[in-house]
Amino acid sequence: MKNWNEEIKKILSKKYVANLLVLMAVAIMALIVSGEFFVKNSSTKHNGKDSSGDTFVHQAVEMKTEEELVESRLKRILEEIRGAGEVQVMITFEVGGEIIPAINTVESKDTTEEKDSNGGSRVVNSESLTTNTVITSEHGGNRPLVLKEIKPQVKGVIVVAEGAEDIMVKSNLYEAVKTVLQVPGHRVQVYSRN
């Protein structure tokens, strides 16, 4: 009977350890998944209250395009011009920019001269050109290596400002836009605000 009890204790202890290990593995996986969930949700934030009634405050994280960033920066700087007041800016761009990736080019040339039994000969030239985009590993993914990025050109700019009724303020806004965006004057219009 004593051996039987010891055997049962050994079996139960092995099952207990195995169950404990499985339970720990499930708990670790749950923590990993919930950690990824919280990381993903932390980038999309909002204002509100949770179910317990506690207030939590979050800001919306917005992904702005290059064009929107240029507009907002230009708006901020134009509002700093004396007498400009509140300013609205609209910039139109040509369709898209251009990205020039790094290219790996392998060129091979081969010349073969063949002679036949009648004394004739021929020369065979072969050329091979292989191009591949150079890929780099970044943040767990593969991306092409970019040599140069050409931003889209500005087609036109409209500025609406409270202080644009004053000819000096209007002139300062006009010159500022031409200078910062490097655009000719015929692509810039400044208007007074209602």
C-alpha cells in the first residue's frame, strides 16, 4: 500500500507540474497578446470615460501627410507676421513625389569564337544585364534603400489673412510665401479675410 501511495503522489506531482507549466505558458501568451493590444491602442487615443466612471484624457494621434505638415508650418509662421492676424493656407502640389531607390546592376559580356571543320568561323557575343533593387531590413521588415526622394512641386498657394487688407501686411505675406516655398509670384495669391 505504501508503494501505491508513493506512486500516486509521483504521478500527481508530475501532472501538477505539467499543468502548472501549461498554465504559466498560457498566462505568458495572454500577457504578450494584451501587451501588443495596449501598444496598438495607445497610438489611437481619445477623450472619454471608462466603464468605472474614472475620467481619462488622451489626445488623438493624427498621421499628417507631407503637404499638411507644410501647410500647418506655413500657417504658423505667417500668423507671426505683424498685423497678419488669423491665417488660412491652402497649397496644391503636382501629382505625387518620386522616390529613387538604390539599384544593384550586374553586367556580364561573353564572346565566343567557334570554328567549324570546313575552316569557317563565327563569333558569338552575348550580353547580360541584371538589375535588382537594394533591400534593407528595418524594424522587422524589408524596405528598399532610398538614394533620393524628390518632393512634389508646389503648383499654387492661397493665403487668406485677417490683416491682408493692409497693403504692407499683404506684401509681407506674399514675399514670405514666395521665399519659404521657392515658388514664382504668379503661383501665390493673398486675400483678406471676411
